[in-house]
Amino acid sequence: YSGHADWEAIARLKEAVTTIPVLGNGDIWAAEDALHMVEQTGCDGVVVGRGCMGRPWLFADLQAAFEGRPERVQPDLRHVADTIFRHGQLMVAHFDNDENRSMREIRKHIAWYLKGYPVGGDVRRRLGLVESLSQLRGILDEMDLDSPFPGTDAEGPRGRQGTSRTPACPDGWLDTQDITPAMEIKLREAELSVSGG
């Protein structure tokens, strides 16, 4: 992802489409962003994508903002750790009790959850390699769970940022539709070398 959402395009669409609700999307990182989008574009509602990654409480903030209430969720690290663990439990249930697969999937979310919190590199690295719920709970419990909400350091864009990248395939990858044994090994190695996302 790179650049910024074109809210002017949303406003033009809202002007042109009058028979159905128009929902705006893009660059909603905080409840105030949603309020600004509705104000600037006239859209009927907002859709949140990357802004809620690692921050499921953003939806409570959105509800409060649209109801005119000033309170915002500012979770301490204990709340975040408990949310990560609950997320892991729900993934295990979703993937038919396959803990290994679930832990591979949750790895990408962990960095989003911990953005801005004082968690050391060693803990982050081990969380990026977690393989079971018990291991996840153990590592989470090692953190300073009394750490308060870090303010603006925990907010802002989620997901890959910067300039767009040209996709690339390994040499010979598109030469055949069959996966050779060598390619299968490369796929397994690639799976082991990433954090699940």
C-alpha cells in the first residue's frame, strides 16, 4: 500500500449516486478520521480495512464518535495481550483445532497489536515464531503487562507501507503449471521463513 485514499473521489461518487447509500473507505486509522471522511465527502458510512488490524477496539471508538461521545479505548498491554490470546483461541476454533496453522496465521497480527508498546525485540521475535497457544500465553505473560497505552505511538497506518513493488516470481516459476519436487521444497522453505503474512 502506498499513497493516500482519494476522498474527493468518494465525494464525487456520493454526488452522482443518490438512490443507494455510499460507503467511504481508505485511511481510517482512528475514529476522528471517519468523522472527517463523512464531513468531507458526505458519504453515508465508512468501511474500515487496515485501520482495525491489531486494534479491534477501533469499532468501539467509531461507535462512540458517531454517537458524539468523546471516550476512546486506550488499552494497557495486559488488555492487548489478552486480546491477542483470545484471537489465537478463536483462530484455533476456526481452523478445526489446528494450533500450528492458527499460530502461523496469527503471527502477522501480533506486530499490529503491539505497535507502539514497549516490547523488546527478543519477545517480538519469539512471538513471530510461536507454534502453540500455550507458548503464545507464556511469551505474552513475560511482557510488562502493566505498561499503559502508549498514545500516538500505537496509532496510525497498519500493514505494509511505502512505495509499490513490482511482483516477481522465482526463475522458471511460470514455465509449467506443475509443481516440481524442487519447487515444493522452495514453497516449504518460504513458509518457514515468513511470519505468516
